[in-house]
Amino acid sequence: MKTILLLVFAAIGLAQPGQEKIVREVRHELVMLPYYGVFDNLAYRVDGAKVTLFGQVTRPTLKSDAERVVKRIEGVEVVVNEIEVLPVSSMDDRIRRAVYRAIFSKPPLQRYQLGAVPPIHIIVKNGNVTLIGVVSTESDKTIAGMAANGVSGVFKVTNDLAVEK
């Protein structure tokens, strides 16, 4: 299960003829970025020949790499890069690792750890955790949220995991 870009579904649903190809290629290019991982979230919207990039990343180079690869896609004329680079913080780095261990140590959630880009993304900013991605069941979503809430130093957890239908 490699569904990681929540806005992909909205973009495909709104896509006009010819846009589906751009939507697929943008998704492919973003997923293939070498430093895109569990602590980053990339999303996008396609509106004709314009692609708007959203999300949060831990490295500034990932923001610029995402823009660069999308600009090279045939049919894309404009790229608006609204990706947020998360602030450097040793406390947030510690929380990222701890939340990762807490979530993926739960037997029902270990299957989500497989793959180059796991379907659960852990975004940490100033001690606040947001879980983004797609899981198979409501109980998986609940378990992930509870695991993140149990990590020391976390101020707040926003569980934006979607349940696959």
C-alpha cells in the first residue's frame, strides 16, 4: 500500500481530460524523491497546467527537489511551492524517533512500516505531532494516535490518518 498523498484523491476526482496524466506523473516524481521519508509530507493540487505543492519537510533540499522534478513534467507550466520546511530542533528530532518507535512497535501497525515510503507520516513541529496518511482500519488509526499520545514531550497529537474504504 503506497498511498501517501492525501490530496491525490481530490486531484484525480477534479482532474479534467489530460490532467490525469499530470496527476499520475506528479505523484510518481514526488514518491521517487530520494530523501522523501516518514517524517515528511508531500501533497499537491493540479489545476490545468498549474501544480501547487503543499506539505512539510525536514530538509530544505527536499522542498527544492520537489519543485524541480515537477517543473520538468510535460504539460506543467507553473509550479507554486507552498511546502513548509520544518524548523531544526533537537527536541523535535527526539520526538520524531520516539513516535516512530511507539507507532511501529505495535504489532497491528508493523505492516505499515514496509516500503520505501510508509503510508503513515509523522510530522513534528515544536513538540506538536500530526499523523498523516492512510491506514486500513479505524482501529489502526486509533492505535497510532494513542501510541503518539503516549510519547514523552509531545504537547498535542492531531490524528489526520484516513481510513481506506
